[in-house]
Amino acid sequence: MKDKIGHFIELKKITDPRGNLTVAQGLEDVPFEIRRAYWVYDVPGGECRGGHAHRRCRTLLVALSGSFHVTLDNGQRRETYLLNHPWQGLIVETGVWRTLDDFSSGAVCLSLASEPFEEEDYIRDYDEFLRSVK
């Protein structure tokens, strides 16, 4: 939906009695070239991750295990998404503040990023973020 801040994409789910497989290839399954992958896990109860926006980097977030919520904020609206399927990813575009919370026990969040890590790409102050989107 165009009026949503983020949007889900379905990744290929190959079902097999020996165990399922999901694939995420850049520019094919994911709408950008994947230049960095990282994952967040062992998040203590009540803790949050994220708390930033990117100037250039696009991201695909996937709950590889367990579940968590992602709240996206474009400076005008906030929307919260539940991630709990390893074959479904949430696209987070540039200029969107993201916060991840409510991690279940054993949750693992995979992040596929369009850019390598560059500290200058991060907006870590919410007031600065609001100024940048105005």
C-alpha cells in the first residue's frame, strides 16, 4: 500500500519434509543490492533496538526466529508491524525512524542492508531526524 510507511515482502518459502528453506537474493527477492547483513539476538526483556534512521541505507528486516515489533516513524505518522514469519520481510526505506521492541525469548532479527556501515549515514537524534524530514 502506498500510504503505508513500511511494507512487507514475501520471500520464497521452499517447503520440504526435512525442513523449510527461504531465499533472499539481492535485486531478485530483495528490491536492492545487499551490501551488509547483520542480526540482533539475545535482547533482554524490555529492551529496545534501533532508535535511528538512515540517510541512504534501505533495510529488509526479517524475524528468523521468534517475534518482535518494529515501529516506523516518517515524522508525520507512526506504524507498528509484527514480525514473526521467517519468510516475510519488512522493507524500511531511507528517512524512516525505526524502533524494535517486544522481542520474544529466542528472537533473532536479520537485517539486510543496501549499504555498508557508515556512521555518517545514521541519524541517531530524534529531533535531528524530525528536522531532516521537514
